[in-house]
Amino acid sequence: MKRKNERSLVFARFANSILMKRETHACTSSLKRETIEYLKELIDFLFPHFSSKIYYTPEDVLAKLQLLERNLISLIKQLNSKYSQDANKIAEKFTDQIPEVHDKLWTDAESIYKGDPAAESVDEVILAYPGFMAILIYRIAHELYQLNLPIIPRIMTEYAHEITGIDIHPGARIGSPFFIDHGTGIVIGETTVIGKNVKIYQGVTLGALSVEKKFSKTKRHPTIENDVIIYSQAVILGGDTVIGKASIIGGNAWVTQSIPPNSIVINKSEVRVRTNTEFQESIDFII
């Protein structure tokens, strides 16, 4: 009998815990899928390259914009009740920012085309460059993040991470134009600030010196000023680290302190070339 009573108490506490978590953390099982669907719908609207839809008049465009606003309201309402109450206001403010986001993205695309000798057209950049796709999704997610909307912006940027290999936190502040070349393995942290006309190559990390939770509300990631180029595999860490305007950070550099404007930072390594006969020691290959 005692065993039965103890078991009943354990399950009663468990049931209450389940109910409390469902109330506190409530969102629908389809939130991730529908967030990605909404994102794709918005991308199709902003860029004809991804959609067969034809708009004949300005009224057609504005009608689609209104539909996108309504769809965002429905998406937000899948979060818990706190955000459901603000869904209309959040969707309206986000929709007001879409024209500016659109202008920034076209500026990004044109800058990438002008700055990459391999690019044959702006259309090629938009359709085929993973760096541009990551920037596109980031700029959409960032606007929602600025409105303090939870989860949805992160779903968007993690989807970008999944399809491009580029991880940009929606909280980062990135000027336009912005150029990601190749892009695979780039990580840009939440409190990173990037100026205008910055170019970043594959494998770059803009990260934090510490990952302790107590620093979550502080600036943990670096500031990159205008016209900076950061070459592949460079690692720049720390919230107080500022890379000055028009500086160049060489590949594989490890930077944890501020760099003055117009600087060049290199990781110096020694390359030695010898003939096979100069090797006296035996070489064992273990695979």
C-alpha cells in the first residue's frame, strides 16, 4: 500500500510538471516547418528568381504584402499566449521594415557581383551564392529578433546554417553592403557588430572569449569596422575587440585584441622546401 501511495505521489508531481511546462513553453509541433515555409514565401516575394508568381500591378504586390503580414500573425500565434497577444503589432512592425530589408539585400547582391571576378551577373549571385542566401535569411531574421520575437528568428538562421554551412546569429548587427565569399564554416556571434563594405571568407569565426551564461546580456563578440577584409580561418574573439576601418586580417590569424585602422594582421608561418634525398629520418605513414 505504501509503495502504491508513493508511486501515486511521484506520478502526481510528474503530471503537474508536464502541465506547467506545456503552459510555459507552449508552441505547436508544426512551428519549425511553418516558420521555414513562411521564410520561403517571403524570399519568393522579394526575389523573382525563386518564384513563378507574376505580379502585374502595384496593387498585386501590396495584396501579397498584406497576405504575408496575416501569415506572420498566424505563425506568431503558434508561440505561447504572451506573444500571441502581440502578434498583430509585431507583424505590422516587421512588415513596415520589409522595403528597407529589400533595398539592403539588393545592395548586398550588387556589391558581391562587383567584388567577385567569378560572378557573371547579379542573378547568379542571388541564385547560386550560399553567402548571399545566408545574408538574405539573416536580414529577415534580424528584424524579427529586433522585435523581441523568440524562437522564430533562430529557426530561420539555423535553417540558413543547414543549407549554406554559414552560422549567423540573428542578433548580430551587420551593415550593408556585406560580402561573404564561399562562406562554408563561417560563425558570427550574437553581439557581433559589422560595419559597411566588409568582406569575409570561409571558416572565419567572430566569437566570444567566454561562453559563461552570466555574460549572456553583455557584448561578447567583436566589432568589425567599415571596409575590413577577413581571410579564411581567421578567429576574432571578444566583446572589446575592435578591428579598425580598412584593416586586413590574414588567414588563420588569432585575434583577441583591438587592431588600429588600416592595419594588416598576418599569421606568419615557415614553409621549408627540401628534396627527398635531404630527409635523413625515416617517415612512417599510419592510416
